[in-house]
Amino acid sequence: MSMTESTYRIQGATGEWEVVIGLEVHAQITSNAKLFSGAATDFGAEPNTQVSLVDAAMPGMLPTLNGECVRQAVRTGLAINAKINKYSRFDRKNYFYADLPQGYQISQLYHPIVGEGVIQISLDDKDPDAHGKAIGVERIHIEQDAGKLMHDQHPTMSYVDLNRCGVALMEIVSMPDMASPKEAAAYVRKLRSILRYVGSCDGNMEQGSMRADVNVSVRKPGDELGIRTETKNVNSMRFIQQVIEYEAQRQVDVIEDGGTIVQETRLFDTEKGETRSMRSKEDAHDYRYFPDPDLLPLELEDDFIFDCKASLPELPDEKRARYKTVLGLSAYNAAVLTAEHETAIWFEELLDTTDKPEKIASSAANWMMSELFGALNNMGKSIEESPVSPAEAAELLGLIADGTISGKIAKQVFEIMLETGDGAAKIVEEKGLKQESDTGAIEKVIAEVIAANEDKVEQYRGGKDKLFGFFVGQTMKAMQGKANPQVVNELLKQKLG
Amino acid sequence: MANIQDLGIAGIRGGIDSGAFTAVEVAETFIDRVSAAKPLNAFLVETPDHALTAAKAADEAKAKGETLGKMAGVPIGMKDLFCTEGVPTTAASGILEGFVPQYESTVSANLFKNGAGMLGKLNLDQFAMGSSNETSAFGNVISPWRRNDGGNTDITPGGSSGGSAAAVAGRIAPAATGTDTGGSIRQPAAFAGITGFKPTYGRCSRWGTIAFASSLDQAGSMAHDTRDCAIMLEAMAGFDVKDSTSLDLPVPDWEAALNSDLKGKRIGIPKEYRVDNMPSEIDALWQQGIAWMKDAGATIVDVSLPHTKYALPAYYIIAPAEASSNLARYDGVRYGKRDLPDGAGLQDMYAATREAGFGDEVKRRIMIGTYVLSAGYYDAYYTQAQKVRTLISQDFDKAWEQCDLLLTPTAPSAAFGLGEKSDDPLAMYLNDVFTVPSSLAGLPAMSVPAGLDGQGLPLGLQVIGKALDEQNVFNAGLALEERAGFVAKPEQWW
């Protein structure tokens, strides 16, 4: 994969500035139970209905580690080719807040479960491999989420909802390897894709299952790293890019006005599109991290790691390569069909209806991208909610392939399938849409068309080639569009000479 | 036949078994003892119904010929650090005033499953932080013991399990639960002339026990003698999936294997436990203990535990560090005390609640713990203390190459008068000098009452064993007990 140098620059009064970006992504681990308690984790439940004694930090309660969360973190690490640390440990991060009943968050500061890995991003959808970049991942650790304060329930008091308290998160910390908002967005998109392939996080940013702390600094090209700021809890792809743009410009302005950047934590105001200071390094919490004495160090066996590895599906990069080399898809089609796991699954289910998938792969891919995606988009449905199943689509594509219907008729049939839920063959049969390939019938119509348009025939023969389309159109019209266009073309050429 | 009130667990078991008395008679005897003992302030909550219900169940089971649990019909006192379902639990702190758990600690649940009843919740040093019971928010326990000088100075029962020690010594409860973080079972047992046993760290589940210092806290038994401690510990201990640090091992039948013949056993005498200013009576008792061990067939070996002098400072870093974090949950938000001044915000509420709810010693330890964990000091204090802890464990490992058990005094003095050390935290911390090293190493250890000092107050000897080797600790304790013949008991003045 070729590396692409970013050309993204901030134009300042003193010249060009580079931007350096690192992301800490918090991804909620897909699991029925919380990281250290058996409470449920469903999104949107009534406040405080998914809270165990442990989550509420009742006196004498102790955490017990949920093995499924460990498994998902290890699988995620393996999916980004990271080092799995066979020894890791949990630390307490101490601070007071009403959404944190224990008074500490159990996290992994000193010994994270996953070490260095790498994520390949693409900066060009048309040809990802030609414009790729490797973004380093420094570590992944697992930790507890906090609860939520509700400030709009009472005129003078804030309420606490502990449903989210104790839910398992992976914190995925990148290296400062990104140099533009576009790269950061590509990184988050790719990370999200991998997490969803692995099944370790649903990647739902609207529901807060994935959110990012955005670290930004600026420097003159070739200089040492500048001082960074960290903007917390940014929860959409668009906001991440906005934060970077705003923060980079702000930093350049501060420095060029003779000021200095302070290392600080900032918040993003989504309405104003601005970041603002939350607390500076001087006011930073002293979290008093220390090993949690309630939990033993986590030691992983080789067999466990092996099983985690064996349970991984084919990941997007491998899949994309296979679609290109084995199935013969274009780089662009391969990239689009593999970006979301569900899309690839749908595509492969379609291919599974034949024993020669490479023969129909390209036409199936084109059909999905031109017909299916458009239809789903109009209906506001995801591919998993598609009213037409892969098998039904295969039936439709089969009718095109064997010449039963034309591509044009197929569009019509597909529309009826979406409306009625009927199968393609049934629709073609009932509506009489079967394509006419019988040369006798077509020749008869052509003779009629030629007889009715003798002036145009003369013009055509006199060199007006463009009129050929007119004859095709007239013939098709006369046959209600059911004539095999190939046969029509051939016969017309013969007859018109 | 002795009075029921003088009986321990085995005695009660025997009496119920032979039909000499019923479990209900036992419960009623001790319920009366509890209500008559208010001047000692040993009980924070009395639960006579609980004791009676368990007693009736034991009598009914016996009538039906069913096999009785290890603790059937034994009404015990429960240190108020164990959460008990539906019964107020405070850790003797104002911050938990009014807190009633909706769950039962594993240790108390195990005891109840084995047939024990509960007489009530026993007073302690606040959050188990203290060695004299004077840090309780609900007034200190007064020891049933008095000096033989004819005066009526109130004596400390020791701490933190001071209510437990006083209740057993005063024949108010035949046995009681304790917890030991740095000596909180053994020191009060020694001060009150009873037997106290702290098992290997992890034998008893910590689930539902209010945490002081998680890596050190361990529940144990406090009773009249070694046999009773063994029976009760069997009923308390066991693996618990809800406590990641609990040991996934079967609980041995310690009582059945009790054997005071120490032939072939090597008893180590650590020279570092001979500290300055130790009363000569305690040294003499130690020598007497050595003689008793020899008499029981053991050989005596001089050993060295060179890092002993660093144990106390390390303990007073590690325990407060963990405590400062463990006690963060008492914030006035969800349960217990809440102090909400007019117009107060969240931070004000925290400050007011914790200021009003925590006692001075608790605040002192939270501050020490916060300090030693803070940025810039962590390595100098916490990391160093953990290294010391490792060295102390290694000291014991080396000693075990030469011996099977260690014999030491339990505490460097007899019980002192209430108020005599309460202004001097460092002097108070010194009480734990002999008990802290084995706590840091997570080893089983017990205190056996071995004699009285010149003032007529009890003194104890400590036996320390290898991890998981409770049996040999019990056996050595029994050998001492048989030879010491400690029968003294406090005269009832209350």
C-alpha cells in the first residue's frame, strides 16, 4: 500500500502550518452485561433500571470481571494486528462526581490488555490502495463507563441515571499519525468498520457507543510537535472534523498573535461550532491511579488468544483484496461493498446462490450499487432491512443473465418486487414482461416500422447514422419494450443495410 | 454442667446434642446477657428475633432428627462491618447512619446457613480504623476487664474488633465475627483474653464486608478457644465467585484434624520481634510460650525477619491508600448521611457530608492515603511500600525454610486505659507492630490467651503459619492453650 503525504495546511500570516492529530476513541463493548457486574446494558431503558448493587457502589460490593468483554477487546486487538498483552491489570482512576458512584473508574493505565497495532486508512474511495496511510494504534485498554446526570428533570436539582454506569468501554488510543480532518474521519470510519466486522462494538455514534477525544496540535512543516489540546467526547464524524478545523485555526491564530498554546482539556460547542477551555493542566485532576486491589491481574492463556483469533471473520482489508483479485471487482466496487460488514454479507449471500460466483460478481455488484442502494436510500432503510432478499435479487439477476428480460425491464420488475414482495419470475410471468427474442416476430414489426417511415430510412441511408436510435425506439415501442434489444439491433442493421 | 453463658460453640453444640438444654434456652440466655450489658456499649444493634428464629430452627431440626449445621443454635455477635440484610449496618461511622443493606454479606450468610443466629451488630473502630475502639462514632466499647488495683479505670477492649472481643470475654456472646486488616482480630483478642483467628487472605469472601483496605481485609473468628475458632472459621470460609480475590479451594475440616502434639514441628522465634520498651512481662510470657512449645514436642529455631521494622510504615501507607479510594463512595448521593447546606452544589454537599460523617481518624487516613497516591509522591511512598511488602513476604518465605510456624507476642502491651493513647496516633499505631507483618504477607495467624500481667489484664501469644496452613496454626494454638490453662475471666461489674 502506498503512503500518501498529507498536503493539508493551515495558511497563516507567517506561512503554512501542519496539523498533528491523535484520537482516543471510546467504543462501548457489545456485551449483555456490564464490565464488572451482571446488570443489563440495553440502550434507552428507563433510568436506573439497569443498575446492580455493584454499579451503585453499595458498601462491601466487589467487581467481578466479565470474560466476554475481555474476549471482545482481545479480538479487536487481533483485528488490528496488535500485540496482545498476556498480562494486564486494572487500576483505579480516582475522582469525585455524582455519575461515578465508586468515586473511581476502574481502567487500565499501567498495563493495558492490547499494545501497539495499526489501522490502514484510505483517502480515496475510488482507489483505496493507491491513496492509503497506516495509522498507528498505541494501545487499547478496557474500562468502565460512567452514569449520566440529568439536569432537566427538576428546577433546582440534578438527577442521576446509573444505567450506563459500569458499561464496558474499549479506549483505542491512536498515535499522532493523522494530518488532516479527512484523515481523522477516514481513521474513525475504518475503525468503526473493523469494530463492526469484529462485533465488538456497534459503532453507533448517535447513541454514544462510539465517541472520541480529539488531540490537536500545529507546527511549521518539519518542526517538533507543538503543544496539544484535547477536546473531549466528540460524538460524530462531522464534529470530529469541525473540532480539528476549528482547533488548528485557533492554535495558529494564538501562536501568530504572539501567544502560546496551553496543554488543556476542551469542550466542543456543537451549536457554535467552537471549542472552549474546560480545564488547564494546572487544574487537571490528580487521578491518583493505583492497582485495584479488588481485582487480580488478568493473565491470558495462549489457547484463549488462539480461540479469539479463530473466531474473527474475514476483515475488510482482506475482503476487499479478495473481491478485486478473485471476484474481479473494480477497486471502487470492492471498497464500497466491504466498507460495511452487512453489505458484504448481503453481497456474499447473493453470490452463494450460484456455484460460479466470479461469473455474476461484477454484474451483481453493479446492480447493488446502482439499483439496490438507490432504492434503500429512497426508503430510508439499511441493507439489513431490505425488503428484497439476496436470493430474490439473485432470481432477478438470473432473468437478466439468461436473456429473459432486459436490464430496462429489470428495473421495472425490481420496483414491483419492492412494492409487492413478489418474486421476479412471477412478476415477469404475470405481467407478460418476458423479452421477445423470436426473430420472426421482431422482423415483422421492423418491416412495419420501415414501411411507415420511408423518408427517415432514406435519410439514414444517406448518412444520418444517428437516426438508428429512432428505429430502435419505434421497434421497442411497438413491442411494448419487451423485444430483446440485441436482436432488435442486429435485425435493424441488416434491414436498413 | 457449666452455666450456659460460659459455654462456647463446642459446649453449646454438645449441650443441644445431648438434650441438656435447647437452642432456644441458649438464645434466651445470651439475649438477656446482651440487654444487661449496655454499659459496655459492645452492641450497636440488638437482633434478638434473629437469634431466636435460628434457635427454633435448630431445635426443630434436631426434633426431626436432621443433621445440624456446624453452628446450629449458636447465637453469635456480628461485627458491624458485615452487611446484614434488613439490619442497620454502619461500620461505626456517622456517614452510614441509617443505612440498612438489602443484601447479606457472604460471611454472615455462610454462618446463618450453618445454623448460627445473630444477637446483634457489634461496635468497632470506625471503618475498622483504630486499635482501641475509640474511633467509633457511637462511643467506645468498654472492656469487661478491669485492672486489679481496685480502681475503676475503663480499659480498652482493643480494636478494631473491640465489640467482638468484649462480647466474648464478657460472656455476652459465645463467639463473634471479626475482621483483621493489620491486627484487628488478634490485638483485641489478646487484650480481652480470648482466642482470635485470622485465616490466609482469601479464605473468607470479602463480598458484603465494608472495605477498609481491600488487599489486607480478612474476616476471622473470635471465640473462647481454639476449637471454637476452628468450627466457626469452617462455617465462615469458602470460595465466592463474587470476590475475585477469594481462594478457590475447599475448606478443610480443621476441627477434626486438631492435634496438639507438635512433635516434628519447628517453631521459629523471630529476633526482630524483641522490640525496645516491651514490658518484661510480655517477654517473660514469650519465653514461657517457647517452653510450652518444646513441651508439646516442637523444636525451637531462631529466625530472622530482617524487614520487620519497615512493616508498620509500609502498612500505614498501603492501608490508607486503599482506604482513601474505598471510602470515596460515601458521598451523600445514594445512601447514608447527606449534609446539604442551603444553596449547596455538588462539591459543597460532598464536603459537608464527609466533614460531618467521618470521624477524625478516618479523615486522617483518607488524607494520608490521598497524599501517598498523589502525583509526585506515588513512587516515593506507594511504590516503595509495595516493594517493602514484597520483601516482607520474602522474609517469611525464607523463614519457612527453617521452621513451620512462628511464635511471637500478639501485642507489645496489655490493654491500656481508654483515653491514654487517643491523642497520640503514632503510639496507637504501634499496637499493630507484631500483627502487621503477617497481614502484609496474607498469612494465617492467631492470638491465644496465655496469661495475665501484673495488673490482672490478659496477654496473648501469636502463632503465625504458612499460607493455607491454618491447620498447623490451630494445632500450635491448641498446644499453647492446653499448657497455658487460661481460665481467668473478667468479674461482672456492669
